[in-house]
Amino acid sequence: MTRLPSIDVLKFLLALGVVWAHSVLIGQHYSTAAYLFGQGLVRAAVPTFALVSGFLFHATSRRGRTRPWLMLMSGAYLMWCLIYGPVWVMSEPDILHLLGRLVVGPLHLWYMAALIVAVLMIAAVVRLVPDPVAQRRWLLGSAVALLFTGAALQGIDFFTPVDLPLNVYRNGIFVEYPYAALGFLLADKIHRDGRDWMPAALPLWLLLGVLAALRLAEAWLSLTAFGLSPAAPPEFPPLAMAFSVTLMMAMLRLDLPDWTRRLGKLSMALYFLHYLVLLGALSLGLTSMAAMMVLGVAGPILLTLLGRLLWREMRRFLRQREETAEAWARPDGRR
């Protein structure tokens, strides 16, 4: 499946949601509106990212490129853990805790660690269940079961005196895998039957509006029952799954111009760099929500453009040096 501009736009919008959420949390900009918007809508950003990742991994799996993908992702994950090392390493009391943090992922990089686990699980099902029909049943059944299990664990942590660490239920097994598996199945369905089996764009967007209203109502009930707090009860799994899947299907129904594909790469810049930029803003005393959002979005984009410019100039310089060396090495002396 070729890259779709609509998916790149979706990734960029989801990255904006992640920047907004971290701006609220890091800057402690808690309000009723922020709670409703965050818990009602932005909360779906990470699961939908996982859905997109599973969707895109389907083509990688079909080409037999799973192992290179895992090696590349693992290398990138370790590199970014190293880049963010000054932020998180010093908070770990000893080497065992540090290694444990690497397994579950420090800071916002937990998503990458969890995605590696989720892809390994999908790849295991694909390899161990060769029959396509049985494979799809295994993926769907395990995705639903693990998503409900994760919600149950989060409910135990929230509603009972039992204090469970966050990473017990926010990980590759109970968050990333269920949504990545759904994305994988969605891509497989489109690969087999094309996009025409999906409803038209208008019904999908209308359904998405209804689901968004229900999620906002769910957030309002949570706010009414438990008050304004960064912590929240688990999402209702069927509603959460329906919202993310409908959002992606609605985006797939959009025919967007080809230039929007560039947004896919910018979404990666936002994800990797925004946390560092936000911490820098806090250290400079720029704590307003507007300042954090502007810097959290513009900073990574400008750093990416600057990096590309420097890389282009470096390649040009090296190419010129190589051409000069070749000219001086010619036996006829022509330069």
C-alpha cells in the first residue's frame, strides 16, 4: 500500500494533540475546559497513533521487512533515550531501575518501547497462524481481550486501594497492541477489498461527531464524579475503539493534495523533539499555554528544517571535496 496523504495529515494532527496534552501536564494548566477536551478527545491521540502504526506495518509485514523494521525502530529508540538521557537518567536510583526504565520507556518515549512490543506480538501471530482467516480472528480476539484487560487493571488502580504502577497497564500489551492490531486488520481489509467497502465520507464524519459527543459526555461524567485531576478513570473500551477506528476511516476517505505528505515527517519531529522544547520553555519561564504550544510546535519544525539544511550543505561540501580530489588525481593533469 502506497503512502496516503490523509494518513500523514492524521499523524500531524495527532502529534499536535500530544504537544497540547504535554503542555497542559508539564505547565499544569488544569481547567474544566482542558479536562473535557483532553479526556474527551485528545486522550485518543496515542491509541490512534498506535492504530496508524499497525496500519502502516501491514505493508512492511507483507514485504517481509519485519526484522529490518524492528532493528531500525530499536536503534532509533535507544538513540532518543540517549539524547533525552540528561533528563531522565539522573532520576533513576541504580542501574537496575535504569534498565527497567529502558524496557518500559522513559518520558514520552514509552510509546516507542511499547510499539516494538506490539509489532513483535503482531508478527508472532502472523508467523504462528498461517491461515489468513484464523489469523484475523486471533488478532481481533486478542486485541479486544487485551484492551479490556488493560482497562480492568486501570480500573483497579483508580477505583480500589491497590496502587498499580502506571506501566502495568500503559504498555505495549494492553494499549499499543490492541490498537496496532486493529490498524493492521484495517489495512488488510483494504488490501483485500479496496476502500469501497467503507462507508462514504459524510456518514463517517457524522458518526465521528456522535462518538466525539459521547466521549465528551464520558469526560463530563468523570469530571462530575471525581473532580478536576490529571488522573482519570479508564475509558469505556468500545467507545474508545470506535472513535479511533472511525476517525481513521473518515481520514482515509479524504482525497488530499500530495504536498500534505510532508506533514508525516513533521509529525515525527513533533513527537521526538517537543518534550525537549517544552522543558526548555519551562526553564526560561515561558509557562503560558500559548507560549508552550507555539514553541512546542514551531521549535521542532524549525530544528528539523535547520537540520535538513545543514545536512544538505554538508553533503554538498563533501561532494565538492570528492570531485576536487578526483580532478587532482587525473593522470592528464586536467582539472
